[in-house]
Amino acid sequence: MASALQRALSTRAGASAVSAARVIVAVVFIAAALPKIVDPAGFAEDIRNYEVFPLWSSNLLAGVVPMLELTGAIAILTGWKRRGAALLLGLLTASFIALIASAIARDLNIDCGCFGQQSEAQAVGWPRLLEDVGLLALIVVAALNPKRPRPSALVASR
């Protein structure tokens, strides 16, 4: 399986898929981070709505999480420390998945707060959870390292 993945990544289509995943992941996290950076008090309120964290931590999280999202997005987009950025964004996304699952299990009727406080914020529920699972899969693809085929490999395959 690993050799099949390496062969797929050594094609133009494989490299394009990884590049597209990096751009999509970066755009999603930049779009998520910016409204939270502009309105940290609103994001702190969204955090409190999950009823998971101590009250004192909501302002701290509201300041730190969007900056981590933005930093990870820029790093994965530029390729600088790409694997570390993918790990960071993957951990954040796994945490979001756990929070959403917890809210679903407790039947909380809240907005996710994923993109700050919007007029049409998305409610916590199964669609949001599945979107985040898909985002996590894209992060895994974005972490892959596409290899360019060696010229000798191209000649040998003809």
C-alpha cells in the first residue's frame, strides 16, 4: 500500500491533489481565524456555550486558538514547516470534532462558532461533524510529500 501511495504521489495528479488540499485547508482556516481575531469576545462566548472549559479559560482560548489557526494555515499554504502545520491543524480539528461530538451527545442547541459569530452561523450537529472529518482527511492529504519522478524512472517506464 505504501508503494502504491508513493507511485500515486509521484504523478502530476498526485502532486496537484496535495497542492489543492494545502490551498483548501489554508483557505478554510484563514476564513475561520479572521472573524475570531476581529471579535475575540464573541468567540469567547461561543467557547463558553460548549460548557466544557473552565470559565476563566474562554478568553485565553479565544485569543490563542485563532492565532494557531492562522499560523498553521499560512505555514501549510507556503510549505514552511508543512508537516508541523498539518499536525497543528489536525490536532485543532480533532479537538473541534471532539467538542462537536460532546455537544451532540449532550443535545446542546448552540452555534459551532467555527467561523466566529456570523448572522448565519452553523448549528452544532452531524453535518458540522462530518464536515470536520472531511477537513481532517484533507489535512492528512496536505501533509503528504509528493515526490517528483526521477528522469531515469520516466525513461525506464517507456
